Amino acid sequence: MRVLHTMLRVGNLDRSIAFYRDVLGMKLLRQHDYPSGKFTLAFVGYQDEADGAVIELTYNYGVDHYELGNAYGHIALEVDDAAKTCDLVRARGGKVTREAGPMAHGTTVIAFVEDPDGYKIEFIQKST
């Protein structure tokens, strides 16, 4: 068994694809419209789906906002330098919600950004 993808419901598919592609540097791997089901799926990631887990962005026709609730945590991405990655996200128009620094009660350097729908994404800096 292996993890295939994580699905996020999004209010504006083009805006979300732009964030994951242009701000986080992922590739749009595939996209398909399902008119009879009134939804569109887009898959984004850093590598082919055959090689690793990706993110499925689901747009349901006519729904432009979701309540995230309090059960969702975050998606984690490994980065070489969390501070530089935050600077890059900010320069590309992204929102940094926690600057890079050691996590509470530990030494791992982390940071958080937020996608256009409010989903949190954690950057975890590689250990040296």
C-alpha cells in the first residue's frame, strides 16, 4: 500500500492551481471536468503520481467557499531552507502565517503558509 493523494475542496480552481503551481512550484499533472457530476478535479504535485503522493483539488460547481472546521491540520512539505522558502512564497504573492523558526518544544525548523482557501501548509526544513 501507499498514499496516492490528499483531496482538498476549493472555491476557485484556477486560483488554487495558480497557487500550487506558481507559488509552491508544483506541476499540474492532470485535470478533468465531470459535467454530469458537476465537479472538476485537478491533480498537482512535484512528481508523477506513479512516483509519489499528490494533491487532488476538487471544485464543485457553484461552491465558492468551504468551512474548514477544526479537524484539518496541514500538509507538510520538506524544504532546504524554510526562511528562504517563506521569502519566495511572499515574493510570489503567497501568505506566510508563521515565520521560519524552531518548533515549540523542539529544534526542527518549521514555517507555515496558507493557500487561497485557508488550508495550512507546513514547511519542514531538512536536517543538516
